[in-house]
Amino acid sequence: MVILLKVLSFAIWAGIMLVMIAASRYGSTSNYTDVNIYLRDEDDIEMTIRKILSHIHSRDRLIIHDIAPNNEQLHWVFMKSLIRKNPSIIYYNLGRNFA
């Protein structure tokens, strides 16, 4: 009985491995491209991001890295509203993080 259970377990494991090998032949499963933007001291951050948004494709994901030492509260409000409208945008700040 123990041998039968071990053979059954091995057969299930081998089946799972074969399915995983066959599935890996189809390539990457992600259907988007990362577009990274690094913001330093931008005077007009809203226009910069809107210009970039007009040039990216529908299968792209925008990742905004904010590395400015001091951020104005207006920029935070703009980023929060932009992320709510478009969930494919990721905002990352070294000091504070939300998204």
C-alpha cells in the first residue's frame, strides 16, 4: 500500500512538472512594458507627466520615481488624483510611498 501511494505521488508530481515545462515554452506572461520616469526638481510636474502619458502606448505601465528632496503638497495631491484615475501608474517616493 505504501509503495502504491509513493507511485501515485510521483505520478502526480511528474504530471505537474510536465505541465509547468510545457507552459514555460510560451514565454513571458506579462502583457505590459515598464516605462520608468525619474523626477528630480521639476517646475511643472503636471505638464511633464501629461506629455509622457500622451506618448506611451496602451500596453505600457508608467512608473514614476520621485527623488526630489522636497515635494510640495500640490504635487502630492496631483499624484494621488492621477493614480486614482489610472491604476496602471505606480508612484514611488524615497521618503514616502503610496499607490
